Amino acid sequence: MNKEWLQLELKDYTSIYEEEANYIGRFLDLLFFDNCFERSLLSGHITASAWVLTPDFKKVALMHHKKLDRWLQPGGHADGDENLRRVALKELKEETGLIDVKSIGDSFFDLDIHTIPARMEVPVHEHFDVRFAFVSNDMSQLIRNAESNEVAWVAIDDLEGLIGDEPSILRMKEKTLLF
């Protein structure tokens, strides 16, 4: 899994969700930059995240992100690693303690581009997030790290009460209901 793999997957990817389908061209354009997997590309860069479900697909692991003050799926910067599944798994372990997970599918599960506010010396920029779906084989207590206020298994049916109308999470919920 590398930049070429991502380009091929993006070219073959189709989505019934208009906003997600519109992201594909922007992702492909970003891949022309040599440093697209690095934070040093200040306009925007590639990130990866993990949508982790219980075996019955009734709950998802989420974290309440300290800096963004929002409930999100675990994920983060690629920091030069083009293997985005590995990045998602690394972030998952760091942010929740989960390591015993199985991939759902051979490719990514969802794409999103979202704006990150300016903070100290880092200007406003975009995260081009490649999201992978997993099933957890370990339902033990999630472990919170310094980046989050809380981590929890959240019932899919209760997501709206926690995340409001965050379209990308609602899109992943809808996709989950299709499993």
C-alpha cells in the first residue's frame, strides 16, 4: 500500500454520496505533491482514520478530541507513511488501546476532506482523510490518551445525539447499516 495504490483505488472508487464523490478529484490532485503525506504541506495533507465496530455492528469506537472539542473516530497524520491502513491502525492503538481488529474489505471505507482551524504556528489547513473500517475482536475498556477527553463505544443508533449533524460520521453510519 503506497501512493500508487491510493491513486488506483481512488480512480476505481465510486460513491453514492455526492460530497464524497466530489472529493476524489481533489485527492488525486493532492497526490501530485511529493510531500502530500507530510504535515509540511501546509495547505493540506493526507491523514488516515479507523472506523471500528463491534462484531454485531451496533457500536463504534469514538474519542472526544481535546483540541477540536468533538467526537471523532480515531485517526491522525501519516507523517510520511504511505501505508495508510498502517497509519490508521497505529493511531487506533495510540488513541484507544485497541489492537485486535480485523479489516472490513480490501480498500478504504470512506473519504473526507475537512478543515482544521489554525493553531499556534500552523495555519488553517485541510485534512484529506482516508478512512478504513475494522471490526474489533476485543470489547474491553478503551484506553484514553492525552489527545482525548474520553473514549467510548457508542451505539450506532445514538450517534446523532453525540455528534449532531456531522455529515461524514452520519455517512459512515449509513454505510455501516448497509453491512
